[in-house]
Amino acid sequence: MKAPSNANAGSNSGTDSNTPPLTGDDLAFSKFPKPVDVHIGMVVDPTDKTLPEGDSVGNNQYTRYLKDKYNINVIVDWTAATGNDFKQKVSLTIASGKLPDGMVVDDRSFMTKAASSGLLYDITDLFQQYSSSQVKDIMNSTEGRAMENASYKGKMVSLPNITVDTDGVHVMWIRKDWLDKLNLPVPKTLADIEKTAQAFIDNKMGGDKTIGIVGPSKNTFPYSTFLVSSNNMGGFDPVFGANDAYPGYWLDNGDGTVSYGTLSDNTKKTLAQLAGWYKKGLIDPEVGTRDNVGDPINANQSGIFFGPWWNGGYGNGDSFKNDPTANWQAYPVYSDDNKWNVHMKTTGSTYTLISKNAKPDVAKAILIMNNALVRDEATFDLSVSVGWYPLRNVMAAANETEYEYTELLKVLKGETKPEDYNKPNSLYKLMYSDATKVQNVVKPPYDDLSVSNFNTANFGDFQRMYSLLIGDRPFATTPIDKKVYSVTYNQTPTMETKWANLKKMEDETVLKIILGQASIDSFDKFVKDWKAQGGDEITKEVAELLKK
């Protein structure tokens, strides 16, 4: 790992009484005079194999970096696997009232539960004092939305995840090389996708066990929701969008009323369509039960899946290792009347929680860890997944990916130079680093990029460039006809006691219909029960939010 150019700006307290106290970025990147122990709980991806032999979750290039540069000693109290295992661990930890100094949770309801139980550190003042100018600029890029999400009853009690808007825009990833072999066009509509998936299966493009369309695993969802509104790899979000359906979102009806998108006729229509696809064998037979959504994708058994820009590149790396000609390409899915409809995410869906019992220096250390990640991620050796960085909680400007897509093409075409982007503490924190790498990864011609244009020698750089230049191309270049935002991305008071049961009912109904275990007629009973068991009450609360 390269050392950052301006690490160790000083110590938090100073050792000389005549030394003026540090402020601003000097304080935000200062080194503690004595080691500070930070105890954390950490999510671990069990499929990640990038840690070198001898390294561990508590001793790796990222923990050593924090120790060397800032005198922060990370101690991992517990780990849990991504998905339901981690959610259960977080839920039990909050219920016990015994939080580690820091942990990153993947649902705002965990944050509000911990805050309402009095378990979280009020970082309102510390954030202003210890956060870097870069972090504050990124926060400000959301025009107050990130701060609102991070706060509870007027106090800042978490560090919010701020991700690019395109994380919430799900596209179709498809094997273009398979299409070319079968002399098939890129499918645009749902009818086209159905025919294409059938052709992939009939021609055994992925072998005898070819899967036409990958669906959600047991750790992902049939669609994103207002509480988890992005990064839903393997979900059917574009299928719903093509039918003008937005399940899981609170919709502004335009007349002062709101409705819950799952209850709509268009959602019912889409579920019937998905059930038909499943019955025909077009969808993964293990949908909803498979451990990892990426398994058939990385094994090159499937030709179609849905997800955001980074799912092809970052999300399916082994696919390229297993078949260097796997030409995954990303495209919008259109309605029958040629409209691209998408639901839009909130600013972010994960939150760094700091225990109320953490010592002040520990809380400061966690803020410095976040500053360092935001500033120095571009200098890290990403052959070791940055997911091993302790308390990693992504912060990026909302339009970072489409900005980079445009500017990286300028670099490739010689219209700009990498040095043009050398702006310390830039809002676009990875731009300069990416500009210096892109010419080593991407080969001409640049007008219609495919996997053959990419050099995989430095695989971490390949994954990022592929995600940006292939995965983000639809969002960066194609106008969206309809963007749908949820009226709220947070819980109302009644949700805090009733939403878990309503969500469980919804999840079970949706999956059973898709799998053919319940008829489409069961949808009507679900709607009636949902309304009676608190849904109507919650809908009134969301309507009040709309008025405000």
C-alpha cells in the first residue's frame, strides 16, 4: 500500500503546551500521541479470498495502516457473515445493549432502534470538529439529506453512508458474447428478455445446467425497498420498473395521498409474470434459497441478471477469471411503450454506529478512520478487498460515477491528462487515481467497449474500470424517462412496532407467488391483511410526511 502524501498531520492533543491546538484538516488527520484501542464488530464476506496468507480480519494492510499513521489499534470483537447472519448479530447486539465501540449496520432501523434505546454517542459537535473538509463536502453534496438520515431527534448519532445515485438504478447485465454466438439482438423489453433467456437455455450456453435469469438469493431481495433502496444484486427491480411497478416504495399519488407500491395492480401483474417465468424454468430454480447470488454468475452458468453498475466488474470477478471472453454488458430494460422507468435510492443505506460508552478519544478515532478511508482509498493496494478496512462505510458524491465515466473517456481519447485531476481533497475522491490507471487498463477503440478492450493484469483496477465504463454507461448516457422517489426512506413511529411483521408477510407472499407455492389470487388477501394489521395506520403517517 502506498503511504498517503499528507498523513500524520499532528497529534490530537499536542505534546508541547506552546503549540497551538490543531484545527480543520490538520486535526481530521492527526495522529494520537498514545495508542487508542477501538473495539469493533465487523461484517465479513465469506467468499472473499483476497487476504494474504498470515493476515486476518484484525491484522491486515488496513489495520496496520491505521496503527502506523494514526496510532489507532483496531480490535475485532466479533465478525458475522454478510446477509442474514450479520443482521441477526446486529439485532442481538442492540437488544443486549452491549455495543462494541463501533459497527456499521445495513439498515436505518438498526440505527433508530439503538438510538431510541439510548445506546449511541451524540457526535453532533465532534463531527464538526474532527471530520475532514472532504467528508463535509460530500455530506453537503446531498443538500442536507445525509445529515437528516444520520440524526435522531435532532442529534447526529451516526456516520451516514453516502453512495452514488446510480447504486439505486438497476440494469440488466447480459452475456453479449452469448447473444453474438446466437446472432440475437440485445433484448429491450420483458418479452424480449423471456425469449432470450429461453434461447440461452435451449442452446445450453452455460452448459447442461444453464440458468436463463439469476434471481435473488436468501440474502438479497426480489426488489429494493424504501429502507434498503440500492445495491440489490440479483433482484427483479428492472422487471417491476418495466411494468411501471415500484414495490417497497411509498408513492406520491399526486393528489395529496400516498400509497404503498407493493399493493398496486402493476406489482400484482409483475409477480404473475415472474411466476410464469419461474414455471417455464427461465429463472434460477434455487431463487430465494441459494446462499450466494453470484455463484451461477461466476460459474458462467447464467446469461442474465439484474443489479446496479458495479455488479458487473466488482460483483462478478470470478466470471472473468473463469472465462476471459465473458463479455458482460449493461443495458436498461424498457416498458412495452419504450420507457425506461427506475426507482431512485436514498443517499445511503448503511450507518456507522458509535457506542455511547466509547471514550472520547475512541469516538474521535472512528471519525479519523472515516476521514482516512475517504481520502486515501485511492492509494490502497486494492488487490486486497477494501471491504477488510475496519468500519468501512462508503462516502461518495452523488454524481461521482457518471462524472468519472465522462472524464475517463476524455483521458482515454487524449482530450485531458491525468494531471488535470490532481486536486487534493477533491469532491471526486478517486478521480485522479483512476485517471492515472485507466490507460493501463483500457485499450482502443473506445467507442463500443467490450471485455476484449480491458487488461486484467491488475485485477482490482480492471474491476473498477469495467464497472465504471461498462456498468455505468446506461446511466451516464441514456435519459431515464421516469424517476420514482419514495416519499420517505425512513420509518414512521408505527413502523417501529409493526413494520417487521408487515415486511415478513410481504416477503413470504411475494416469494411464494414467484415460486408457484401460492396462487396470484393470494395477493389480494395479502393486501387486505396488510392494511388491517397496521398498513392503513402507517399510510396515514406517511401521508402526513408528504404534507410537510
